[in-house]
Amino acid sequence: ETGVTQTPRHLVMGMTNKKSLKCEQHLGHNAMYWYKQSAKKPLELMFVYNFKEQTENNSVPSRFSPECPNSSHLFLHLHTLQPEDSALYLCASSPGGRVDYGYTFGSGTRLTVV
Amino acid sequence: KQEVTQIPAALSVPEGENLVLNCSFTDSAIYNLQWFRQDPGKGLTSLLLIQSSQREQTSGRLNASLDKSSGRSTLYIAASQPGDSATYLCAVIIQGAQKLVFGQGTRLTINP
């Protein structure tokens, strides 16, 4: 297991459900990220948080709502999703402001919207 | 806009061969370049990180090179093994932005 832990590993939800994805990092990093990986597309950045503050929203629909209560935890709240939102959602972290140290990724949550 | 391209999209070779995976990027203004490995349905494992001022990095049987001026990186895998089978992703961090821009990956299969 890496220093970035994501739960659940798999999630199936209906279009009217509300669910949340959780990410926790034990690396002392100050920046956390949500990425989306759809079939046959490159990984896409969704959100960036630095020191608990959102610093980037990559034009993500409002049915995805991130939350970062502290530098170690990141959530992605989901509601009224569409089948095309089915994908692997990856969380990552990095030392805040120090892009030269690279990124550490979690194992992802495989989301299926039915 | 930075674009990252990986060639080939898929590669199948017999065990024991040395091989090279290619990555190219359109904007040379990068902080660093990172190679990842992804097993089916799993997250990303970092393999090598090359700073923009460096030319190469090595870890075991892996060697990654970076030529910023030409916008290219290569990942060399020596004496390939079936356990090396995975998708290999290249990503760059562009200057002035705090995000990775990924290529679509090379799906590698090593046949016993």
C-alpha cells in the first residue's frame, strides 16, 4: 500500500444516489489532487488543494464537490451523476509548492454509475 | 497548451529483450518529468522522476532520459520480465502550473 490511501476501492451507484470518495495521505504533503481516468483518455486533473484551500477547478461539473478538511484528507462528494462519469478516480499528493519532488498516487476508486 | 504523446500505444516483446518507450511533449517549459507504471485497474506507481536540469535517472533495470530542448524522454527497460507487463505513463509538470499533464500511455506485454 502506498502512502496515499483511497476508499472505497469499488463503488456502484445509481444516478440519484449521493456518495463520497475518501483519500488520506500519510506523507506530510500539503497539496492534494483529484484526477479522473476514463477509458482510452489521458488522466485529467479535476481539482487541486494547497494547504486545505482549493487552488484549481478544471471546469468540473458541480455534481462533483470536493472537500479538504485538512492537509491529510480529501473527499469527493458525488450526486446526480451520469453514466459517462463512470471512471477510475485517483487521488494524489505532493509537497506543497515543491513541484520538483513529484507526485504520489493512491490506488484509485473504480466508480460505476448505473 | 502542453500536449504529451507516447509511442507506441502498445508493445509486445519476448522476455529478456531490452526495450525503449518514447514520450514527447510540445512545450519545453517544464519543471520535471515523471514516469509511472499502472497495472490493470490499479493506481499509479512512480518509477522515475527527472528534474528539468537533469539528463537522466536510473533505478535498477530502468533508465529514463530527458532532452528538454527537443521535447523528448525515453524509458529504457533492460532484460525485460513478464512482471514488467503494465501500462507505462509519462507526465510533465509545466512551469507556472501545479499539475501533471499525462500522455495516454504505452501498454507493454512481456511474453514468457
